[in-house]
Amino acid sequence: MMLTKEQRAAAAQELASPYGRAVHLLCDGRRVSLQVQCASKTGLKYRVMTFVDGQFMGAWCKGDTPEAKFLRKHVHSLVSPARYKQAEKVFGKRAVAKDPFWNKTFTQYHPDWASGKAAIDHLCKACESVEFAPEMKA
């Protein structure tokens, strides 16, 4: 079962406030918590953090685990655009385009999102079923 448009909007609105709000979802049988947390030392920047089953592990950032599908994917180029252009001038465009070193990328997965809407939209695309989690009983 997927979240409706109204449920998505309500969850995004819950995560729009910077004061410790959280949304708990069940995504493919896993409990995913989205929480608004301070992301800067000065306390002026807030991000939506992702926790799977109440925790986050740094090993998930490599993407080798099934939990990586709940995180934000970021593909980095090994070479900066300025160095790439400089190499094109020195070696030629065709040579640089064929050389695997200049086109190499690596992928990282990050637990933070700029907004709650972005996190919820990603989870709805990446998971087969997304629904609100029932409240945990003490």
C-alpha cells in the first residue's frame, strides 16, 4: 500500500517545522523514521535525517547493504570539472572521453535530506509499500 497525495502532504508538513518533528513509516516491512535535526554548529540549518529500525550505521553509506535504498544517493566524479576541461585541452576530447580514469565516479549514500517532501518522494519511489507506522506501545 502506498501513501496517498494527502498523506504525503501531511507528512511533509509535519517535517517542515525545525523543532524535533518526526514521521514514522513502514517501508517494505522496515520501520523508517524521518526526523528533523540540526545540521550546523550555529543551529541555523536543519535537515531531515533517516533512521532505519531506530538506528543509522555508517556502513550503509557504501551502498552494499539493503538499507541503502532508504538513503539519498549521491554520485561523485573522481575528477573535478576544471581538471577535466584542462585534460581535454592537453590530451584532446576523444582521448579523455575514452580514458576510464577521467570518467570514473563513485557513489555514496547519505542519511540527510533537504526537505521532508524529498525524503518521502524518494521512499515512495524506492519501496513497494509505504504506510504510516502504528504507534509503538510502551
